[in-house]
Amino acid sequence: MFTALLLLGSACTQAEIVILDSVYWNGNEYLLTSKGTVEELQEYAESLGGNLISINSQAENDFVYDTWGEGGTSDYAGYYNTITIGLTDVDEEGVFVWLSGDPFTFDGFAEGEPTDGSGNGEDYVTYILNNENEEKIGAWNDVNDTYSRGSIIEIGTMNDVPLPFMFTSILMVSFFKKRNIRQGVK
Ligand SMILES: [Ca+2]
Ligand SMILES: [Ca+2]
Ligand SMILES: [Ca+2]
């Protein structure tokens, strides 16, 4: 009886996140989830070996809308108006970082955003799938973490980082490899 009450207690305080939908795009897996706080969603994402989605390009941003926006390809198209993505400026106001550690190379904020709630503190970011103002659809908005929201989790390492960035990384890796070979370092 006591155990049952304890279990019930923990079930009430922590939302159980479930996967609603799974889609592959550009080598990575994307999962649409039930609602939770940012902390709950990211913890769940990490337990699956992923992170809350990091949107690294216009193409990846479009993929989200084409899949889960109104009229999208998924059975869950139009299911949510907004979903949590893995971007935050909780550590330093105005400096946005991806929870995945990806470089912040693509900025998808709606016009006039981020606002930081006019100074009241908005440190997490949602993707707008549906809005009365059509210009905001497919764009991002900084929000506080008061409400539980659905999210997209991204699993995989194909980050769709812009080519010049990728090219520089490859050049640097091969430079250091060559240097190490010359110096006899393994
Ligand atoms: Ca990504
Ligand atoms: Ca902020
Ligand atoms: Ca805002």
C-alpha cells in the first residue's frame, strides 16, 4: 500500500514522456514526444542517446514544418501549435546555445524575437507550427518553462552544419593528422 502510494506520488510529480512519432531525415532520427518541461524532455532525450532537436540549417527548419506543420507528411501534422527545441540562453542572457553542443550557425527566430519576455526572463525556445500570424509559422520564439510542451528529439550525428564550417573542420583534422605522422606521433 505504502509502495503504491509512493509510486503514485512520483508518477504525479514527473510527467512520463512518450514517443508519438519517429521520422528519419538526412541520416538522423527525429522523435515527436508527448508534453514535458525542458528538463524532463532533455533528460528523456539523453536516455535515448539524443538531445532536444538542434536546427542547424534552413533545410532542417523546413523539414520540421513539412513534417509536423499543418498539412505535413506525418499523421501528427498539426497536432501541436508549438514545440520545444534544444536552444537556450539560460546560462548567459542573450547568448543562445544548443543543448546538443552543436555550433549556433542558423538563426530561425521570428521577427521581433527573442524578447526575453520584455525582461521578465524567457530562456527556452519553441518552434511555432501554427499561429494566427502566418509570418510566425516555422519560426522560433523564446519562452519561459512554465508550461509542459511537446518536443522533437534528434538522435544522430549528421548535423547539417553549413559546408564552409564542415570543410574547415575536415582541413584542420587532416592537417593535424599529417603533422602527427611527420612527427611520428600516433
Ligand atoms: Ca540538427
Ligand atoms: Ca533569455
Ligand atoms: Ca519571446
